[in-house]
Amino acid sequence: MMKTWFITGAAKGFGREWAEAALGRGDRVAVTSRGSGAFGGLVERYGAAVLPLQLDVTDRDAVFAAVDLAHNHFGALDVVVNNAGYGLFGMVEEVTAEQARAQVDVNLFGPLWVTQAALPHLRAQKSGHIVQVSSIAGVFALPGLGLYHASKFGLEGFTSSLAAEAKGFGVHVTLVEPAGYATDWAGPSAVHAKRSPAYEDFRANATARPSSRRGDPRATREAILAVVDAEEPPLRIFFGDGPLPVIRQEYANRIAEWEQWDEVSRAAFGE
């Protein structure tokens, strides 16, 4: 059955790959990007199946207008993908107020606005699938990416609540948690805080760096189609071959620490 998609951040990376995967099998896609003119090639190839939209996901009113326009244009929305985002590199102390707010505005509030705009349409049709592009960085944290982690942990949090809230309306919700991929995340799209000399020794040994072995975004095409076509899609799914061992260890460490401090925790409850 043909699906209608709404994908933010679709000019490149995962968004572009998934738009092409959907269009290539006969689906219809509303594609958004902050810049204009990013989708000429798609329109040439797929014609009326593509609705190109210029959108800044931090502008809530513009988001609602774009989602409504896509729904009215195609007559339905089946898959809503919140892919727009970027990485902010810097120690927590180094990040400016403006950088911190911008990171959260794009990576957390952007998906929230799109989700809020899409839900009335999905509830009305009693079907649909919201896909949030999170990250392995939404499950564990490394130094040098604190505000990026904060934005993705926040996305994971509200999406977990959303999944339970939307289930009764026939709406599925999935968090896609990619590992390292050859996208612009750590390249031209990234923002870097001004470095403080105080952290140079620590940075040399501990700062998160993009893996030298990065996945091919094109290889995620079949994976995303499998997720959105599933009768019972997952709430969470890793993309990539490295995350699971890392997260197993992360959760084992958390449980061990909670157990170590359990006596103090229980005493904090009172009589």
C-alpha cells in the first residue's frame, strides 16, 4: 500500500536516503529543508509524488503550517520522520547560552513541534507512524557532547511517553538510534564551541571523536522501510553494527552502581 511521508532535514544524509527509498517504491513524500532549491533533482525524477518545502523546524507556527499543507496536498500522512538535527561539540563549560539553546531548539523542540502538528491528523485517521531520529547518544553519554546528549536524551524521554499516549489512537512511534554514519553530523553541519585551555589535556585523551569506521547512510534504506512497514514496529531500534555491546555494558554499569548504593537509596525514603 502506498504511504505518504513527511520528512524533515531531507536535503542530505538519512533524510535524503529515506525520501529516495520511499519515492523509489511509489510512495509520496513531503521533504523539508531550511534552504530552498534542495530538491530539484527529486522533483525532476518523481514529479507530483514530491512536495518540497522550505522549513525551519524551530519555528512552531511554520511547522504547523507545513504539516497542514502536506496533509491537505496529499490527503493523508502515514509516516512522519523527524530527522533534522546537528551536533554541538564542546565541553559543558565551554558551550555558550546561544549554542545550548540552538541545539535544544533544533534537536528537541523541532521534533516536538512536528509531532504536535502531525498528531491531530494521525489521530483523526486512526493510523500513522512517527519516526524520531535519535542516536546512540540518546542512550549513553561521552565527554565533549554534553548538550547534544541532552537534546537526544530529551527526545528519548518525551517519545517514550508519546508511544503510550498515541497507541490507543492506532499511531505507532519509533526511535531510530544510529551509531556512527558518514553523514554531515560531524562535518559541515556541526557546531564547535570555543575551546578552553583548561580542558586540552583531557580533550586529547577523552573527547568523543567520530569513528574511523562509519556506516553508509544508503544502507539504511531497507531498514527504515522494514520499520515503517512492520505491523508491530519497535519503539527503539539501533541502526549500525556496533551499538548493542556498548549499551549492554552501559546498562550493566548503571545497575551495578545502583545496587552498590541501594542501602543509601532505601534509607533516603524515611521511616
